[in-house]
Amino acid sequence: MDIEPFLNYLKDVKRYSFHTLVAYKEDLEQFLKFCATKKDVFGFTDITGKIVREWAVIKMSEGMNATTVRRKLSALRTLFKYLMREGIVESDPTEVVMSPKMGKKLPVFVPDYQMDELLDSEALEGGFAEQRDRLVLLMAYYTGMRRSELVGLKVGDIDFSGKNIVVTGKGNKQRLIPLADELIENIAPYLKLRGELVNGRHDVFFVTDKGGPAYDKFIYRLVVRWLGKVTSLSKRSPHVLRHTFATQLLNNGACIEAIRELLGHSDLTATQVYTHNSFENLIKVFNQAHPRA
């Protein structure tokens, strides 16, 4: 059973990111390996709902959490929708399979006092590396950009006169994010040092110590390292700064529709999860301040 045409479709037509494609490939290969143990399965048309359900149950029994199993089933559903559209199968065996229920998980965020402690730290003052690291943290915290968006940012995406950034998100969708004054103040000296280091070789905004384009793991490790200095959160990543950006905006009165646009969410449902963090904050205030709480 060949899944390469399907993966090419996701890459070229749906324009899925590299990391999403890798996850799809791994999930589908795991399922097909399981199907290979079934003596009566020779092709996609032989796969039944019973087989899909059995595979999901086995994964859960092995200790895999509900979120991961749901993701794997989602990959299978996408595959079979493609196979039906291509006329390779006549029915979708995943339609009769229920995804496991999962508890609601609130986004992890860094409190504002810890972000102030980090961004005002003397350790982030110094040469090019320190200026670059501080700017990465500031950019993620002030804009809510995804890690892939930070990596893909180009020098030409910064509009100083309009005080905004053009961000290219999922599916190559672009959005404008306002530039805070503190960001502008830090970008100018960084670009001067970056220009001397890169010497016109490329236009990627964030670069390594040697001037090469910053890559995914470089940004991830940078953020993890610096967040580890001010917080004991088990999750420390650029996405946590994205959560922090959204949570702080909501707690300070921003409307959820504006936050959705800034985050680049296509659906308001994805943004509404941050209202739970805000409500948790209100509960704490109530319990601490109300005389009969």
C-alpha cells in the first residue's frame, strides 16, 4: 500500500508543513505495519472499521494518550478521504470508529512578572548572540508568532514606517502584526550586527552565531534555555510564548476576535481555549478577594 501519492498531495496541494508531513508519514506507516500482520489485508480496500478500531484500542492499551491516538486517527481519516476522492476505495472505514475522549488541557503560559525578569536580565545584554536571543524572545512574546514563522521571517517582512510585520503562517496565509516600540528599538541594532555577519548571503531575519539562517531546533533550544532561567514549567518552548502572548492580551481586555486574527487562527474555536485560562484567573481573584468566598 503506497502512501507517497497522498503525502505528495498534502505537500503540493494542501501545502502542509514539513513537521506535519513527517507526523502523517510516521502515523500511517505505523498503521500499515499493523495491517501487514493481518492475513486478509492486501490493499486499502481490505481495511475495515474493525481493523482501525482494533489498532486504536491496542495503542491505548500500550499507554498512548488519547490526544496522540486522536491525531493518528485523524491522519487515517484524511488518507481515506483522499482515497475515496481518487476512486481507490468506495467507503471510509474510519467513519465507524469513535475517537477516544480527552480531558480539556489548558495552554501553559509564563506569568508576566517572570517574563519581565527574563527580558530585563543583564544576561541578555552584550554582543550579537545576546542581542539576537533577546530579540527572539521579544518577537515571540510581542507577536505570538509560531516557531516556524520565526524561522521563516525575512528582513523585508519588517515595515518600520508602518510599524508592522508581515507574517506568513500555515498554508502560506499572511497576516499583519503591529510592531511594539520596544521591538523596533531592538530590531535596528540587531540588523546592523546581522548585516555585518551575513554580508548579503541571504535575507533570513534570525541567524546563527556564524550568520547562517536560524533553523527550527536552533530557535527551540534558544527559547528553552532562556525560559529555564525564570520558570520551572515542564513545558518551555516558543509555543509557550505564543500561549503567553494570547493569555496576557485576553487578561488585559483584548477582544477574542482580535486575538484570533493576531494568532492567525482560521477558526475562533482554536482561540477560545485561552478564555479558560482567563476564567481560571478570575476564579483565583474571586476566592482571594470576596469576603464570603
